[in-house]
Amino acid sequence: MRTRDENKICLLHQKAIEMIVQEGLDGFGVNKLAKAAGVSPATIYIYFKDREDLIVQVSLHVSDRMLKESLEGFDPEMSFEEGLRKQWQNRARYFLKNPMDVEFVEKMRYSHLYDKMAVHLYTTFKEVMSKFYQNAVARKQLIPLPFEVYWAVAFAPLYQLIKFHTQEKSFGHKKYTFTEDTMEQTLQLVLKALRP
């Protein structure tokens, strides 16, 4: 039996992410991946059952990494302000450090395979974030809101700042660079909107 070559698996993951971001799922194929990674298609089938298994496994790998980094140093028992700040810091760091992963997840979000990734990602994440939300409401640090409203107000402003940064401009082609100061200024406005 052939041993797992973790370096080769890493390379396949990286090349698959790049190809899906650049060409979409329709443009992605095992033969093209093999050529890009400099391996034979048969090598890919040693590690993955088929094209779908490969995409799902890559998605799970990316979502695990994203989840781990977004929860680093975070505790659902934190005060609402402290916990939300930690979430923003973690997410900003991850998104800015791993733009290809973020684009990959966005591509996957609109595919038929997203549910397989989401179930895995959200089981742990949902539990931790629900506890954080419930604690903040119980302590009267957060107004009770439907989940979608809370999520839109709590995180969309951060994602928009990151989007301006990755595009290197805001409206009117004005140059924009993400900074801790603009993040904190925006976070304070979000906290003000969400507090009772």
C-alpha cells in the first residue's frame, strides 16, 4: 500500500483552490489539476475517489483552517465587545492573509457542493457563536435580534472594509488600505448599533 504524501496532497489542494478561483467549478477537472500539479491523474485517484470527493475534501480543508483561525483566542464567555472585537481581528487577519481561500469559499457558496462543506463548518461554529450570542443577550450587552439581522449588522461592515482593501479602492476609485484604526472605528459604530 502506498503511503500518503502530505506534501503532494497540499500541492493538490493549493492547485485545486487556484484553479477553481480562476476558472470556476465548470472549468475544473482532474486531468487539468494533474497537469498543473505535475502529477499523473492516477496519483490524484490514490487520494480522492473522484472529482466531487476532491472538491469536497479541499473545501473541508479550507473550512477547517478558516474555523480554527476565526476561533483562535475566542471564548463564548467573553463580554460582547471583547468577543466581537476578537472575531473581527481573527477574521480580518485570516481574510487578508488568505485571499485565495476566501475567494474559493465564495465560489463554493454558490455551488451544489456547498451544503457538504457547510454542515461540517457550521456544526462547531454554530454552537460556539450561539453560546456567545445568548450570553451577550442574557447579560444585556446585545439586543435580541433575528439571526440574519444580527449577522448582517455584526459582520457585513468588516467584510466590506476587507473588500475595499482587496480591491485596493473604494467608491470613485479612491485608494483604500485596511487599517486597525478604520476597523476599530467601524467596530465602535457596530457595537453602538447592537447594544441595548
